[in-house]
Amino acid sequence: MSLHFPMMHTSLCITARKVLAYCGLVVLAAVGAGPLVAQQPVGIHPAMDLSVVDSHHVTRYGMGAKAQGPVNFSALPEWSEAAAASAGVHAVPSHHLGTELSLSGLFAPLSSAVLPQPASAPYGSRTLVEPMVFNGYTSPSPSLTFGGVNSLDSGYIPPDSDGAVSATYVVTAVNGALLVHDRSGNRLNIKSLDSFWGISTTQTYYSYDPTIEYDKFNDRWILTCCAGANSSNGAILLAVSQTGDPSGNWYRWTTYPDAYFPHVILSTGSCDWPDFGKMGFNKNWIVVQTNMYQYKGNFVGSFISVFNKASMYAGQNAGGSVSYTLYSLDSSYNVTQTPAVSNDNSVNALYLLQNWSGSGKQLRLYKVDGSVSSPTFSLVGAPTGGSAWGDGDAFPLNFAPQAGAPNGLDAGTFRIGNAVYRDGYIWGAQAVLLNNKSVIQWWQIGTDSSVAQQGRIDETDGYFRSFPSIAVNKYDNAMIGYSRFSSGEYAGGAYTFYVQGTPGGTTEHEVLYKPGQAPYMSGQGEIDPITQAPITVYRWGDYSRTMIDPSDDLHFWTIQEYALGNYQWGTWWAHV
């Protein structure tokens, strides 16, 4: 994992600042741990034998999250490109393991002629009309597109693009900034992500990896972040809106994973700081998963934090602390158990989906279940597909091609990008290594871990695809959004549709709804963990988001990243 350093463009200076140390965690109770094991290599696992899997490497804690006090979003200072520029450019943690490199390794800007873009609907266009019937043509065209946050608004590399939509508002959440639009795309207000959490923009202790959800059943917004990358005082942040207006008041909490358990939570080392946070919710709980790392060190395990949703919505102990349940998984459980967002407000269990073994064709399915006040965490099984993919956790360095540049782009990891629960199935999407390309793989999995579908988006066109997200509407039709790359075009945002009942997981032809505009050249310096040589990672991703329109449970929204300029990324929304 790469570590944070303040990074400026070559025309600006590189500075060093002290990390702000936070403290304060109320521990309510602890349940004794079972045997612990030594660390295993991240992302490389054989096929799972369920007969030997038990709970001995999972520890349950009763925890307390410290309340930060309410915040009014509209009352925060308006964020601007000038404010982002004055704060400097930050490079957030990377999935490439390594130690900190002090220089950015940016190339000088390149000029490049604008490449001809492919036709927007090469197979014929259509609108979204239900019930859909598979016809082998292009997926439905967007009815509306507009820009979200860009790198000038944000000041971070990469954006970790995320967003959510209500019947009234559209919210973009990226590293560095939160932007509220109306549903026509008009900007209402934009704020610094750090100012929302009360973190000064002059400090190198910063927030990152935002994930936002809209709870249509309760008309509330939920936001989570990580903070304190490469520090010994990392934090997991959680906020919920007090109403359906994201520009209004929010409750906020902070939990400091290592504050009361230094160097003893896991036998493989202290859990100093979190990364790659994922969040899901159902009628009972908000579940936040984070990968945990030592200070300037290795992956040591995974945290599954389970919050009582009703208590959080009520602002429980808003001036003190709120209790929650933490499951700490040691490193034998690997990274990123992605919690699902439930579209059924009557189901008790909340499911989590994880990439496990490409050669073994396996995922892992877990669930949080039990009573609201005393949730349980368990392994359901190992969903096994019919076709293998590459083992490991991440693609080779700068794997995705792009036009007009000497460098490729980071294609990310094999982790499950997001998961949703609908009508008795868990749907998820990931990028995998197949035929020396990054290919989108998506799943429909039963609650008993049986595989209903394993589909792939790999048209014979030479394109690389990565950073997927999936959503499923009331007719069980799915839309999958992702980034698209090739040596003949700039990196852009695309999506495709799966029509329920189509055999073999076949999807419609994709729509490239936001073509890239230039080569992307912003690099992050790291140390290669194997050779110890300096390397430059051209970061892209790490997230995208696709969701159902809550106003009709029929149409879709997606937000994807695209190459805006030589050193600039942008995000772009589509309503389909």
C-alpha cells in the first residue's frame, strides 16, 4: 500500500507537514478472542474448503464511536478551485504495497490532437422501456448527463468517485469535496470534505475514500470516510443527515481503531489506519468495512463495524458516544468484504461479498444477522462460478492503456466494487484479469451462496474495462457502470445493461456516455515492494457508483470518472 505524501504539480513545491494525532474512544465491552494466525499474502488464496473454515480468526468487540456534534452543511464555507489549490494536491493511499516516496514523478504535460470518438450508439439506440427484452443492440441512451466534481474542485488523486440520488437531490462525494446538485444538474453548494468532518485543510491528516448512500425508506443520507492515512491514529468516520435535505443538519461520529487496542487487536500487528472503506445498510444496520494497516506497514486484517441504524438516525448520545459492534478479522480473511445495500426493507440479514480465489472460481459470502442490538457475523459459503480468472488482488502496474501518453493507467483491484440485495439475490461487480486484459465480471448469487449468474463484459474490441458498479431495478434488470480504456481513446465513462432472462449473463452493447478529452498524466510516486525501485503509479478510480432512481425504482443513475486534461480528472453523471 502506498503512503500519503503532499504532492504538487511540477510547477509547485513539495512540502512536508506534521500529522495531527487524534484521540478518544470509549470501549464498552470486549469478548474474548480465539486463536490468531500469522499473516498470509494479500489476495492469493486457494479454493476454499468449507470444512476447515471456522470463526477462530474473528473477534467481536463492543465499541463506542465518539460524537463530533451536529454540523449544518450549508453553513460550512463554500469550497472552490482556489481553496483546493491553496491546500495542495494530495495522493490518497494506493492498493500497491510499498513505502513512501518523496517525489511525485509527474511527466511534463503533453499536447495531443483530439482523437475521433466512437459513435455514441454504434448498434442502434433506444430508451428504457419496461419490460425490457434483450435485442443485442445498444443499452438505453441517457436522458440527462452533467458534470460532478473535478480535480480542480478536489485537489486529490484519484477521486474515488461516489455519489447518491434522492427524489430531489444528487450528491457527488469524492476525495476532497462534497457537491450537492438538483436533479437537473445545477450546482447548489460544494464543500470541502475535510471541513465537513472538522479537519483543517492545512493539516496532512485528511479524510479520504468517501462512500455515500441515500436511504429511500427513511429519507436519510449516510456518509462514511476514512481518515489518517499512514498515521498511527487513523479513524473511521460516519455521518447521517437529520432530514432528507443533504444541505441541512447532519450527525457525525468518529471511531479510532487503535486508540485503545495498540498492537494487540490482531497478532499480525496494530490496526493503525483504515483504507478502502465500503458501506452498506438494510432496515437494521449500517455496516462499514475497512482494510486495516500498520503505520507505514502491511495489511493486518479487516474491520466490520456494525451500527444500529435507528440509533444513528436518532442522533443517539450526540454529545458523547454511541455503541456499536466491531468484528475484527485477521489477515487470513484477506481484504474487502463488501457490504450490500438492501432494496428490501423487510429482510433481516445484511450480506457481504468478497473476491477470494480466481483459479478456484470462488467468492466468499458473509452475513450480519441476529437481533438489532446483538448482531452476529458469519460465513455463508463460497459462491463458485463456472470460469476462472486471474489470482491476486490487483492488476499489474499502469495496466490500462490510453491514447496520447507514454504511460498507462492504474486498473485497480479485483475487489467487489459494490453489492446490492434484491428479491432474494446478492448482485456484485468486480474487475478481473482475463486474456491479459481487465474485464468486468458480475454476479447474481443466492442467499445460500449458490451462483445464479456469472457474467462478463468482454466484447472482442480490445478495450480494457475496470472500476465497475452495479444496480438492479424492480424488474430485476441490471445496469453496470465502469471506466473504459484503450490505446485509441482517452479514458472515459461507460455502462451496459443486463436484461432479466437473457441466457448466459449476456449484456447489451455498451454506451460510452462520457468520452475522455485528453491523456491523463498525474502520477503518484511509490517504492516497488519487490524490487525496492522507485515507480510511478498513474492512479485512476478507485470507485464508481451506479444506483436505482428512488423516485420510480425503474431508471438508473451512474457517476464515472473521465480524463479531463493532462493532469486533471473529472466525474460525470448520467440518468438512464
